[in-house]
Amino acid sequence: MIVLDMDDTLLTDEHTISEENAEMIFKAQEMGVYVILASGRPTSAMTAYAKELKMDFYNSFMISYNGAVITDLKEDTILFEQTLTKEQIHELHDYSLKSKTHIITYINDAIVSETDSEYIDVEKHITGLEHNKVASFKEAVKTNAVKCILLEEPSYLKTVEDDLKLAMPHLSVSMSKPFFLEVAQNGIDKANSLKILAKKLDIHQSEIIAVGNAGNDLTMIEYAGLGVWVDNVTPELRDKGDVIVASNNDHGVAEVIRRYILN
């Protein structure tokens, strides 16, 4: 199994899959290797890429929302889902006010927030989801939701990350982009969902390659038999993997497959 983060790993800066990466992914799938997409993205913002790679034909799976959802692409069904409670989301909203950060969540396949922000605009652009700006976040969020993101200027948000982990140790907190601080239910991360899939598919930990670039990839990089960073990895994470390959714009995923699967 090879597990691929999407933004800034598999995808170029233009949010496309290069011909080199696609060619190698098809070769790996033809050899019987499961190719798994694992992203902080909502499920609906991953599906077109999975279809482009014919992952449904190869009976594969997607890990979305940083591990909170696993989708069986062949059956088009949810294999696993874990949400934040309404109360936890409201608690995070209160924290966002206190910490002076923006907060978003996802309801009915749309981004929900009380505020506008250049960083929310980035999420809108990446996911293609509608943005519902509401008068009251708490009144809009009446049910459980898969995750929240706190958003602000990167150097400030890094200090918020440390504080939030202390303030809410019962939640899973990780950075997916320097301005995206992702929050999910306790125990939810990419490695947790990877373990569920590995058990289902009877694949040993040593037979797994994981490729990523950011803090929300760290758990799967450490769990996999081979943990690979692309060269544009967040600097403080460079020494926490086994191998570093070319950047997302220089077909790093293709390099991994050539070196460690085809050979």
C-alpha cells in the first residue's frame, strides 16, 4: 500500500496531478499495490482526483477530513466515520473568539463560518465548496460535524497550536498548512485510519509507504514501514521521516514509486 497526501504532496501548486505521477500510480495499481489518498480535504473535494486515477476500478479507498472518514471507492460507501459533537464544535468556537482566530466547519457539504478571511478563501479555492457565511456560528451548527479548522497568520497560529493542545487535550490537533490548524475527534488522524485499512486489507505495517509534507501527515509517516517526505516538507519535520524525495512540483510521488515499488 502507498498512501499519498494530496495538497503540496501528490498535487502540484496548481492542484493538478502531473503526468509523471499519474503514470507511476497506474503502474503501481496494475501491480496490485493499493494507492490510497489521505487528505485533510472533505471527501467531495477528493473524489474527482480518485476517479482521474481510476481508484474505484482498482477497488481502493480514500481517507478524508484528516482521517475522520474512510470511503470505499468501489462500493461508494463510508467504511468509517468519526465526528466532533455539536458541543465540542461550540467549545472550539468559543476558543476561536478567545484566541482571535477564524473558525470554519462543514455542514451539508458547505463551509460554514461567521467571518471572511483570506485563509478561508484559500479553503474555498482548494475544495471548490460553497461558503455559507452565517450570523451565528452556534445557531448554524446544530449537529455533529467531521472537523473544524482554525485559521490565521502562520506565525501567530503556531502559538495557538501549542495553546490549543494544552487547552483541549481531548481533541486531535494538527497543522495541514501554515494557516490551517485542523481539529478532529480524539484519536483521529491519518495513521488511525491507515491502521483500520491495513487490518481490513491484511497488509502489514512494513508493507506500507506513506508520503506527505506537513504536520497532519506526521502520524502516518511515523506509522508506515517507509515514511517519505517530499522536498517541500515543513522544515521542522525534515528529520522525522525515513526518506526525502523531490518536491510536489517535481514529481516526488513518481520518484517514490520508481525507487521503492517498481524496483
